[in-house]
Amino acid sequence: MSVEFVKVAKASDVFEKKAKLIRLDNEDIALWRVDGKFYAINNVCAHQHFSALHQGELDGLRVTCPMHGWTYSLETGKAEAGSGQVKTYRVKVEGENVFVGVERQE
């Protein structure tokens, strides 16, 4: 597998400590900006599979699902309150453009 970086937003369109919901390859992804750095996680909570993490409350680098309170690390995707994990994506910024890395079959 290889990683392809896909442009998903302009940096100025992602507000500090607020997520931007993006749809990429039929996946909902929450794109976060925290202290100027970007993070991308799958938007679907591992608990009951609600696509709502982009609406969650942020505490440092942890987001809490608004549905039932499970908390995930933006860096690792691992649940810190609850169990399970959500997928994380590599993010890079080039100038004003934000790219998310998606795995592609070779």
C-alpha cells in the first residue's frame, strides 16, 4: 500500500480548536487545528458508530464524542475514556493547502 496525499482544505478554513468535517473516499473525517498543528481522525465514534466526533468537545489533544462521552486522542486515535480506537490520518500543509494521506492499493 502507498499513501496518497489529497488536498482537503485551505488552512484558513480550519479554525483553531474547531473541526472541519470532510468526506474523502466515502469516509467522514474530522480535521482539527490545535495550536496551529493539524490532526485528522475518522469522524465515526467506535462506541455506537455515530459520525459526530467533529462536533465533540476538545480538551488539549483529546476529543469527546457528544453522543456518549467516549474520548479519543487526536494523535493516536486511541480511546482514553471508553474503549476501541478511531483511525488517524497523516496530515501535511503546503503553503495554504492542507492535505490528508489516504492509503491506496498499488
